[in-house]
Amino acid sequence: MKRFLTRPAVLIPAAVLLSLAAGLGYAVWEQLDTSALETNERLLDELPPYPGAREIDRRTQTFSGEDGLPLPQGLVTTALFAPPNDTGQDEIVEFYVSRLTGWEPRTTALGGAFQVEFERGDDCLLLMTKGMAPGGAGDPTFAVAATSEEGACRRDS
């Protein structure tokens, strides 16, 4: 029996289940703040809509810390949009950078796509473009993710 319990086919699933149980237990113990969902939704609803874009999907999920443990540390809500035909990602970025007054933007180019992080106090918005660069693969989309927690943008300065 002892030899059976030390087999990888038993140990690996047991470790995964134990990690998930620990994460769920921690979430219950810490009583993850459900008002974060309403705050994230409010942040996304306050965004000026890009003219002609339509929202495709909106999802909320937990995120964990950088230590690799499956312990939920907060919630992030992401809205996915389809831009109007022939809209360049630079137009999307310029639109939000120019209209989100009171927010501090930081833009990063990531292999033909843009990522713009907007910070205002503990609020963080992340604008991401995909498939919008000339010759880009896939359907062009852009997404805005919102979270509101202390240090949500995780900037060093």
C-alpha cells in the first residue's frame, strides 16, 4: 500500500487537489471582498466608449500573487471589444490616453501590440490591443481590464 501511495500518478493529483483546497480555504478564511467586483464594473462602465466599437465579452476572475501559490489576492474584470473596421491600434491607444484625464498612463509595445497601464490611486486599468497591427493574425480586438486594490498596477515607483 505504501508503494502505491508514493507513485507519481497518485502524488501529483493529490498535490494539485491539496493546493486547490488550500486556495479555496484561504479565500473563505480571508472572505475575499465582493465589493471589488462592483468597483471593477464601475471602472469599466465609466470608460468612454470608443466610437463604433462593440463589447464582445466581459469576465471576472481572481488573480494570485507572484509567489506562485494558488491563493487569491484580488479580482480583475476584463471587457473585450471589437473595434470598427480599419481602426488602427494607435487610434485606440490615443483615444483612451487623451480621454482618461486624471489617470497616469504607461505604454508598452509588445511584439506588434500595445499595452497601456492607467493608474489612479488604487485603481488600475490595462488596455491591450490584439491583431490590430498591419498584417496581424486573428480578429482585431482590444480589451480593458480593471482592478482596484492597493498597488494594483504594481509599479515600482
